[in-house]
Amino acid sequence: MLDDFSNARPDVVAELRMLTTPDLAVIEGDAADGTAVRRLCDEHDVDSIVHFAAHKSVPESFADPLRYYRNNLLSTLNLAEIAVERGIDRFVFSSSAVVYGTSGQLPVTEETPPAPQSPYGSTKLMCERILADAAASSGLRVIILRYFNPVGAHGSGRIGELPVAAGQNLVPAVMRVALGESDRLQVFGDDYDTRDGTAVRDFVHVMDLAEGHLAALEADLGSHQYRVFNLGTGVGTTVLELAAAAESATGRPIPCEIAARRPGDIVESWADCSRAAGELGWRAKRDVAQMLADHWRFVNCRRDVPAH
Ligand SMILES: NC(=O)c1ccc[n+]([C@@H]2O[C@H](COP(=O)([O-])OP(=O)(O)OC[C@H]3O[C@@H](n4cnc5c(N)ncnc54)[C@H](O)[C@@H]3O)[C@@H](O)[C@H]2O)c1
């Protein structure tokens, strides 16, 4: 595993080793650094790459778009080049529902035309295109996984979302309110044309996503050299519904404060996951209540560290 720890805490490695194997290889390095990645490939038997490394905040990508283009594109370009050069069989890429933007068509299928609304979303679509061209011109098999809204944590409570800096993801913000670290949850916009006026998202448990990656690594792709899959539940939940579900999961009040809409926020989005069901044999199994219960267990197991 390679990580530059720009958004990960080194102490997570011990937890990962506890859950996997004590000799899990963890190398500190930049995925955009050709020397570091080639050395890793020399020292380990690499037959597949799963490329998660990216900057991922929509608001931050508006504030500092060039940092986003640099990190997300150069890491993908470098890994794709090395994958082709080394004859690596399979490349799984973490893409996102943000590539679709606010689509007129719901649920969103893999054929829905992409229309990203933020620099972050553009980086993901550009990376997909780099990988499509790499696949078309080489033996590399590429699987693009477009995650909807990942939530939750490992059932043990040992690993979960633990960014270095306070991020803007919804569930960590909800958990900060439940823990008493924030007074209220800021809800960005309550005047959207949705059932309660707040944005609608397809929340998907991180353990379902993990299983989706295993399915992608093992799937028989038939004649496909490049294939895109949505990973979601197919169920839309509003921000206020999520806050209410978090009150049940945590037993704590989650007062909400309505704030202005944010640029780049998608109004509503949920996935059609029938392609993943048919071709990967994958379906999300866990619901929002379980996502929040597992996230709550995680933040309580990690009370020693700030719940960003
Ligand atoms: N969390 C979401 O809501 C979401 C939704 C859809 C897609 N994704 C995508 O899934 C992937 C993982 O997201 P996450 O939520 O786990 O984010 P994260 O920030 O928790 O994880 C990304 C990891 O990559 C590392 N990293 C970043 N740039 C790197 C580089 N150049 N070289 C080496 N390591 C680097 C960071 O230190 C971090 O550990 C990202 O590609 C993200 O765009 C996330």
C-alpha cells in the first residue's frame, strides 16, 4: 500500500495491520512519483492496482483547483504509465458520482452523460478518460468504480473516516454534533426541489464499497477492456432524513441550521446499480441505519483522536 499521508494519520497503519496481516507493506510516497512507484513494483509482486489516492473536497477544489488537477491527474497518469510498462493486469479506479453533476435523469446510469460541476469532478472525469485511452491502446484492463456517497466504518470500530484536517463530508459533521464538538449541523440549502428541500444523496456503506472492489478485481470482464460501474444503493436520502437517522443511531440530538447553497453541490443523485449486480455480482447490503451505527461505533472507539 502506498500513501503520502497527506490526508491519513500514520497511526491508522497499526489498525490496518491488526485487521489484515502484521506484515502488510505500507510505503510512504507520492503516487505521482515514478521512482517511488517503480521501486514499490520492483520490491513487491504487483498484479493489480487499486487507485484511491486523490484530493476529494468539492469546496477545496474551487479554492485551489490547480492543486487538485496536479495531484489527481498526475497520480493517475503515473500509475497508468507504470501499469502499462509493467504489464499489470488490472487497474481499478476510485471515481465518483460527482462526474454526473445534477442529472435530469434519475436514477443515474453509467450511460448518463457526465457533466461535472466542480474542479474535483472534472479531475475524476479526466482521469477516467486517461484510463480509457490507456486501456484502448494496451493490454491493461480498467474498471472505473463511481462511488455514490460513502459512509460508515469497519464493523470492528477500528478504522473509518479519519482525515488529517476537518473535512466537509456530511457524516463526520453529523458525528461532531452528536459528540458535542459542534453545536449544530449546517445544512447547505433547504430550497431545492426535493421532498424536504434539502439535497438527496445515495449513501453507501464503505464495507459494501470494499466488497465492490473485491468483486471488480475478480470479475470476468469478458471482452471489455474498460468498464464503468456505479456503486450505490439505489436509494436516495435527504440531508434532513440522514440527520434524523443519526439521532436514532446515536441517541443524541442533531440540531440543524440552514445555510446558503454551496457552489458545486448536486441537487439529487442516486444510482442505478444494475450493471454492477449483473456483471460483478455485487449489491449493497447495508442500509443507512447500519452505516450510521457503524460510524458512531468508530467515532466512540476513537475518542482519543479528534473526530474530523
Ligand atoms: N469520500 C467520498 O465521499 C468519495 C466519493 C466518491 C469517490 N471518492 C474517491 O475515493 C477515493 C478515496 O476517498 P476517501 O474518502 O477514502 O479519501 P481520503 O482522503 O480519506 O483517502 C485518500 C488517501 O489518498 C492519500 N493521497 C492523496 N494523494 C496522494 C498521492 N498523490 N499519493 C499518495 N497518496 C495520496 C491520502 O493521504 C489519503 O490517505 C478518492 O479517490 C476519492 O476521490 C470518495
